[in-house]
Amino acid sequence: MGPWDPAIIGPIVGAVMVFTITAGVASVMIFRPLTKQLGQLLEQMRRDRQLGAEQPDPARMAELMERLLDRLERLETRQDFTERVLESAGWKTEGAQALSEGLATERRGETGGS
């Protein structure tokens, strides 16, 4: 008989197995909520990073708005010029006059509804 005798090792192996299984179940019960919270935190951080990447830069948006306003002002100037040229040539009709009045009302900020 030696140190590896089944009569001696059998109870020790049984106790180690019971301890290992108990420790495994306890660690799952303890660490599962923690890992679940960690996973939710990481998911929220990923979503925040994506939203940050999708949100436009305020300085760039201001620049784009300025460019759009500049283009709109140039279009209005061209339209006014065209209307003056057509008026001087006698091409102004009632429909164009009504459209012109509607645009003038809209520029003043009034509504064109009844």
C-alpha cells in the first residue's frame, strides 16, 4: 500500500470534487450579476460612442446654414431681378402677380391662408 491507495485517495477525491462543484456554483451565483451589469455597461458605452459619431459637428452645421442662407439670398435677388425685367417688358400677368404677392407675404412672415 502506498500513497495512492484507493482507500485513502477515494474520500479525498470525493471531498475535492464536492468542494469544486460547490465553488463553481457559488462563483456563478456571485459573478453572474456582476458580469451581466458589466455587459450592460459596455453595451451602453458602445451606443453612446455610436451616437457621438452620428451627431453632427455644430460648427459644420453653422457653416452649412450660412451657405444655404447665402444661396437663398442670391436666388431671391435673381428672382426679383427677373420679375423687374419681365415687368418692364410688359410680361406681367395676373397669375404671376398673385404669385409675387404671395411670396412677398411669405417674406414678411405672414401666412397666406384664409
